[in-house]
Amino acid sequence: MSHTFTSRVHITGEVAERFGEILTPAALDFVARLDNAFAGRRRELLDARRLRREELAGSADPHEVFGFRHESRWIRNDSSWHVAAPASGLEDRRVEIVSAPSDRDAALDALNSGARSWIADLGEGTSPTWRNVIGGQLTLFDAIRRDLTSAWDTRRTIGDQPATIVVRPRGWHMVEKHLRIDGRPVSASLVDFGLYFFHNARQLLARGSGPYFCLPGLESHLEARLWNDVFLLAQQEIGIPRGSVRATVPIETVPAAFEMEEILYELREHAAGLDLARPGYLFSAIKTFGELGADYVLPDSDQVTMDAPFLRAYTDLLVRTCHRRGAQAMGGVSSSDPASVRVEKERETVAGFDGSRVADPALVPLCEEVFDDVLGGWPDQRGKLREDVVVSAEDLLNLASTGGEVTENGLRANIALALRYVDSWLRGTGTAVIAGSVADATSAETARCQVWQWVRNGTKLADGTAITPELVSEFLDEELASAEGDRLDDARAIFEETALGEKLPSFLTTGAYARYLTDLR
């Protein structure tokens, strides 16, 4: 079905009950103005990503491609600039919770969890069906107006001290095919941001909060500059004060690790901080260096701990960069057993992080307790400048010192995770509990990329068995025999295409979305 909402905007997805509250002509016109202003720059920046990949593919040494930018060293050398002061509701972020807003009960769990902030994940934790995209917007719309109730029990609603809402839109690489402007799909980032901002920015400010965001997958300061310009135009169009927006940037790509200060500089009047994103960073490292030989082959992902030299350098640099510029440094998301989570969070407090993140409401008290022990009555550790930290490009690229081994269990675990998650994603569920941990799209991306890297490089298991496409297919058959799910055949096809093909696709979700989810309402 197709619905014309303005002369330029067409909706190809269903318009179900209450969708019209989000898809108003004024809101869609606002998204169209954003698209008109920024679509061209977005395409140019995605082309720049492609050109960097091609440059790396033609080089035997990543040092020829990656390093701290010479032309922006003046930004790094100028000690006078700082980001904006923490905004209302973001002064103390010692524990944040991450979940998708498409599930109203999960949203209530997050808001009432006791966490200081809720990262409402419209990206990695959401399967981007049209119903989920607009359903998530409705959940946020109701939550901000304190009208959110449980889908199963209308007596269950938002408590007296809900978490501050921070919205994570989809990344720049995604499009929203159910919404077309002048016949072409719109940037999913601008759809997610635009609909949320248009309906809620004024309401949030009136309630003493603000429009706060978490910007995923950035690969350069120019991509951060694009977001900053989006914020400037949006604030002007809606008529709210410049600087009302705040944004946290997960450093989850290798290129971004070399531009942390530049990213903060571009966003400085809107910046809240940076956050640690081990799953995304691991995915980026494997994808970026997948073809460069044995020195860049990583072991089983559960052996790649934050003690690995390249991850320790990335972690220390992030804290030092944030605190030098007055920004908050947020730790990674944890979802496993409490004993492991406690160790992770204690490591983060020692490193100087100002807060951390969990995916399970049951882990909020534990995370709070660990940070309470260090922070006490202080809201953060920004005074811990980490001037002892000196990180070189070689440190960030030193994957070879990781150690560990590739095991049959690790290979099987990657196959199981990717297969089971994609089956869940195709059925409209953006997260899945696999082997005791919450998996999202990044988890599946890491798993399938690692299988591709091992096959591509002829990696051997600890017992000497070579990892070949035939071995992967054999393990895949065995996993399918024991797995349960309605979309396993499709999941297998996606896995084989994105993990066993000659070329490694940048994202499994982009092609799968176009083929499988654009008709799933």
C-alpha cells in the first residue's frame, strides 16, 4: 500500500492505529527539510568510507591509511577548548540501561530500573520493521508525556523518578525504505532523529530535560560535523535554543579511534561525551583488517578481553580525551553473569570512566554499587585527567599482541550466534538471549565477520584443523538441526552470503533489510 502525506512524501508501509500521531504532515515535512539539506553530504561521506576501504585493500600496511590526522593536529594541540557543561538529567550517568523502545514493557522496565539514563535503541537493538520503527516512536512519545502503560497491564506505568531518555537512531549507512521523498528512500538516521525531535524536543525542555542522542557508527569527524549541522538546523526550525541537543558518541569504529578529539570538537556545543563500545569496535577491527594476514587475525571473541593491548590503548585514550575536554567517558554495555559484570565495572572505575551501561535491569543495582564505591557524592570522575596516558597509532593497531587461539567451540559459537540472532531479527525482534548474553545486530555482525576472516586467512583451530567453507557448512548443518525458529532457512542464506562469500559485505543488515523486512509490517 502507498499513502501520500505531502506532495513530496510517500509512505509505503501500513498506517496502523495511532501511526498518524507520528506521521503527521508537519512532522514529515520536517524530515523532508532535513533530507533536502543533508542527503547529498551523507552520500559523500558514505563514499568516503568506501574509498578508505579501497585504499586499505590496495595497501600492505594499515599505517599508510590509519593514523592521527596531521591537518587537524591544531585541534589536539589546543588545550583551551572544552565541550558544553552536562545538560539537565545528564549530570550523573553512573549507570545507564540500553534497550529498544519498540517493546513497551521493556521500555517501562528500563525507565523504572533505577538507572540514571535509558538509551532507547532504535538501531542495533531494534529489528527495523515498519511497525517497530513507528511503534518505537509512539513508545517514546507516550513516555515523555507520562502516558506509557504496559501492553498487558494498564495499571503498570512510569514511576516517580524515571531514567533520562537518550535516543540512539540508526546509523548513517541505513535507509528507511517505507518512507520515500521524491521517490527515493530517506536516511534512516534522519527519520529516527527527525520524527523524535519534531514531536518531543519542546516537551522535553518544558519538563526540565532535553533532546539527547547517542550517535552510532561514526567513522570520522566529518560525520560528526554533519550531525552537528543537523542539530543546528533542527533547533532553528523548531525554535528552541541552540545547544539544547546533547549527543554522546560511541567510539565503535577503528577510524573514529584516531579522531576522538576532532569528533568532540565538531560537536562541542552539543557534546555529552564518548562511550566505550567493545562489540562494535571489535566488529570494526575484524572488518577493517580482515584481509591483511595472520597479524590481524583475532582469536575467539570471548578471549579478546579489554586487557588486549589494542583495546587497552583504545580505552585509555578515550578516557583521557574525554576528561581533557570536560566530557563524560562512559563504559561499555554488559549483559552477562553478575560476577563478570562486577569485574568489568571495577576495571572501568579504575580506568576513570564516569559511568557504565547494562542491558538487563537486574544488573542496574550492581553497576550502581560499583560506581558508588568510587564516586561517592561526586557525579563523575572528570577530574581524573589520565595525563599518564600516551597512545600511538602503533598501539591502536597492535592486534598481533592479543594472544589466544581459535577453537572449535569458538567457531561453533559464532555460527550459532549469527544464525539464531538473524532468525530472531527477521521475525521482528532486535535482541535475543544467546548463551546467557543479550545479542544485538553488532553481536551477529562480529560473529559472521570473524568466521569470514578465519576462512579467508586459512586460520587453523587449536587442534590443527583448517577452517574452510566446507567445515563451516558442516557446523552450520549441525546447528540448524538443533535450532528452533521460523526463519532459519533465510538466516542460513544470509549467513552464507555474508560470511562465506568472496567479498565481505560491510553490513549483513543492509541487504537483509532490503530483501526481507521492507514487506514485514
